[in-house]
Amino acid sequence: MIQITNSLTREKEELVPLEAGKIRMYVCGPTVYNFIHIGNARPLVFFDVVARYLKFSGFQVTRIMNYTDVDDKIIQKAKEEGVSSDVITQKYILEFETDMKLLKVEAPDVQPKVTDHIPEIISIIEKLLKNGLAYVADNGEVFFSVRSFPGYGKLSGKRLDDLLVGARVAPDEKKRDPLDFSLWKPRKETSEPSWESPWGPGRPGWHIECSAMSVKYLGDTFDIHGGGMDLIHPHHENEIAQSEGASKKVFAKYWMHNNMLTVQSEKMSKSLGNIWLVREFINRFTAEVLKFFLLSGHYRSTLDFSERQVKEHQAAIHRIYTTLEKVSQLETLEIKGSSNPTIEEQNLSKAGTDFSQQWRAAMDDDFNTAKLFGLIFDYIRAVNAYIDKKGFKPSPHTHALMQRFTSELSQVSQVLNLFGENPTAFLKELRLLFLKERGLTEKEILDQIEQRIEARKSKNFQLADDIRSTLSAQGIELRDKVTGTDWDVSFTLGS
Ligand SMILES: [Zn+2]
């Protein structure tokens, strides 16, 4: 049984699909005029995991995410760059798709654009006019009349009087009530993108697009509507008013909202100059580290970003892949013969059983990825305790225990689209990125190792020790083996 915290009822509820075995979901997508930052990536990664987990649990999922490709910010950017809005939106849709691929986020089933749905938008506005929920001002602007819709405020829990406090009517605005919002905006300049309508040339207001596109692809009523908490009011509140006002049916059954990503407790925003673009982050630290970080907190909690967080998540990912690499090497060993499992082997077997029961329970409980990660580390600790034990020798049970571990993790990997890289290749990538961050090269490390070998040969142990500690101070750890000296990076804090 999957439980979801429904923002509409403010309660955790059992997910009961409208149609057995099927889930229809809509998530508000990006306004395409800029590169996305890691705060924008949080809902993309999270709702992808929701859809994947629902599929993993046997549901057939239809997921829609829109592109807002007509908007004041787009028009502004087009003006600044002296190009048409289309040039801006086409460019940033492609850039967005590139980022989705880098993030290993599956494309939704449909990614409809506002500009391809003007007739649908006009038709829903006509319905609202007919139902007495909208009116046309004398300049051709169409407004939604908030006070005419009785359920307004049910999602945000805000009363109309509270909302009125912050609402204002600009001197040139034609709305009858400060609470009303625009459904259709008349064209101001001929250079703006605009379409013919019964109210003259113009373009849709922001909120109406999601009402028009969700009904087209998912029907009047669908299962899950998602988005960031910052969209609850006014955007989602307005979507409900428009959709339910037009269809007179319930809009979305469950509302899910992810909390914000902050940078040292402040919002990530251009004006504060604390933006990390998805692309920038991935180039420096890999998509695995980013996704792991974004999913490391429960989606309803804020997630605070800092250098320290990056280091902690690098260290954690490094640990997971190091274990996966060691395990994959042991997995190929099949030792014949028989013996009773040791205490350690019994413990590890139990850790596997616990993990397989508990990770799904964590995901069933409102997609608790934070808890899931805790379980993964418990399991990893048990695996490491077994294989890193002094004097460890593979036994006839080792093979099955290692296989169990990789198969459990690969199930999780199906849901998160994480931890699925080839461990050896990925660890190499992590090491090289680590060196690059510190302005080091692999050759320099290998030269140092060579010098240390020479120093030891000539019994200059002081020099050999100095080389080791200099490298260690740079986060490079040496491991002497019979076959030679290996090196690895250490993502400990402070290095
Ligand atoms: Zn929306």
C-alpha cells in the first residue's frame, strides 16, 4: 500500500487510483528562457522517482510535464537579445532536454507546449465565461473572478481576506477585484507573440495553460498533480479554480509538493548570486552525486546546499561504488564445497532480508528516499564488515551473499536511476574529477608513487614517509599491496 501526503487534505492517504492499475500524473514544467539550476532539478528528479516507483509497483503511469513557452520573462529575454521568442524557447527546450539526459531523468510521456495549445486554452476560457466565473474587461483582457468560485483557497488553506492583504490592482489594470487573475492578456506590442481570440489578439495568462493541457492529456479528473511548494499559491490554487470551474468535476485527487532547495538557508536565485547550474554541477561532481544529494532529504523538507553537503555526498557515493566494485570482484568467485555459514555470513544474510523488506516500506511511506538511503548504508556497512574483516577468505556462501547484495541494489537502482554505473569506470571518473578540482594530474600522482618506491629501495624511509603524507594532505591515499602501490582519493571533510 502506497501512502502519499496529500497537500489538499494535509493528510497522509492511501494511493487509490481512479482507474485500477493506472496512474495519471501532471507536473508543472519549466519556463524555457534559461539554463536550469540544481534547485529546479529537485522536482524533476523527485517526480521521476515517483513515476518510476509507481511503475516498479505495477502501475501503468502516464506522466505529463508542460513547457511554458510564452511568458513575460521569455519576451523580455528575446528583446534583450534582439531575437524572436521562438528562438529563445527552442534553444532552451533543447538545453533542458540535455540537462534531463545528464540527470538521467526519463522524459515524461508528453511534454506539451503552451503555444501548441492555444485553441484548447481559448475553449476553456469560453467555458469559464459561460459558467459565470470569468469576465472580459473593456481592453479585451479576460479575468477569472475569484469570489465567484466557492472553493478558492482550499489547497493553500488561505482565506480570501488573508489573500486580499497582499493583493493590489495596478493603476492600468482593469480587474474588478484585486484577487482576480488574468486568463487572457491583450497584445501590448505587435512584436509580442500573440494569437487571435474572441477577445482580440493576445496571449494566455500563465495559470490557464496547465488547466488546458492536463485536461487534454489526462481528462477532467486525474490522480496526481505535482510541483514545487512555491507553486501552491497562486498557481495551483488558480489551476483548481479554472479546471473545476470549467468542468464542475474534481481536478486532481492527490497533490504532491516538494520543498525548496536553499543555499545556506536562502533561496537559490539569480538576484542572490548563489546559483549552481545543473550542468556546472554535473561537470564538476557527476550526476550521481547531484541526484544522490537531491534525494537525500525527504521531498517535503527543505534541502540546504553547501560545499560541505557536496563533500559528504561525494564521500557517500564513493563509498557505495567502492563497495560495489569490491563485491563485483568477489561475485565472480565460486567456491565449491560445503561449510556451515559463519556468524558473519548469517548476519549478512539477515541484513539482505531486512533490506528487501524495509526499502520498499520506506518508499511506500510517502516516497521516503531519505530513509531508503539510510537502509542502503546499513546494508553496505554489513557487507563491508564481512568482506573487510581481517583474514577474510571467500567461502561457498560468499557468491550468493554478494549476488543478493547486487540484485537488491539493482532493484533500487531501477527506481532511483542511481548506482547503476560500472563501478570501476565510475570510480575512475570520480578520482579524475577530484584531481581536476585540486589542479592535480594522474601523472603527478604516479610520479610521486614512483619516487616513493625508489626512496624505499634506497632505504630513505624519511623521504618515502614525506611523500605519503604530502599526498595524504591533498586527499590522496596510498595503499601498498603485494602487487604494487595503489592510490585512491579520500573525500573526507577538510580535504
Ligand atoms: Zn502548472
